[in-house]
Amino acid sequence: MNKIIIASGPVIIKNNKVLLNISGKDTFWKFCGGIVEENENLIETATREAYEEMGINIKITNTEPFLFHTTKEKDGEIFDVVLVHFFADFTGEIIPHKEVHEHEWLDINNLPANLAPNIIPTLKHFHII
């Protein structure tokens, strides 16, 4: 099994709020996004994941993504995780997938404590905070 996970997702901001969700087994807020599948590039992954998780179509507005590295332990093994984020606009109504337990437009000046580790660095990279 490959010990490197590459995931991609959009950063969506509207009216000084960021779109985040809590999904799957996680208990923290994160951007929508997911693992790059075979024969997919990073923008295609971000686009697919936004549609699958939130039911929205996105348009990437920057071609230079922000990359964030972290590690994850699974079954006693350590995996390198590279998270790739693009700034994006969206169209359509947000209709979250059943695996999305909560989704919110969270005020960038009043973000909760239970954020994924990539949220603050990504927002700083894109000069949102």
C-alpha cells in the first residue's frame, strides 16, 4: 500500500465566511475534498469532491494551489498526507451528501477551535485571515 495520500479540495469564501463541513468519522471542521483517484488531476479531484460532498459545481479561480503536509496513523502505520487547496467560486444549491453530518458558512473572524490542521494555514496563504 502506498504510504502517501494526496487529497484535493476547494476553498470557498462568501461574505467573509468559509464553507466547511464535518463528515465521515471526523469530529472537526474541514474543507470539502478527498483523495485523488486514478486518471484524475488535482483540479478534477477538487471539482468532483465538491459536487459529491456538497452538490455544487465549482470554478477554480487560482492555478497555483496551496500544499499542506501532515501525517495520519492508520492500523499502526504512518502515512504522509499532502492536502492541495485551490481557491474557488461555486454555483448551485448546497445539497450535502448523507456522509456530511454538518456544513456551515463559518465567520472567518470567529472560527471554532475544532478545525482540521490545514484550515488556518490555508486561509492565511490565500490572505483571507
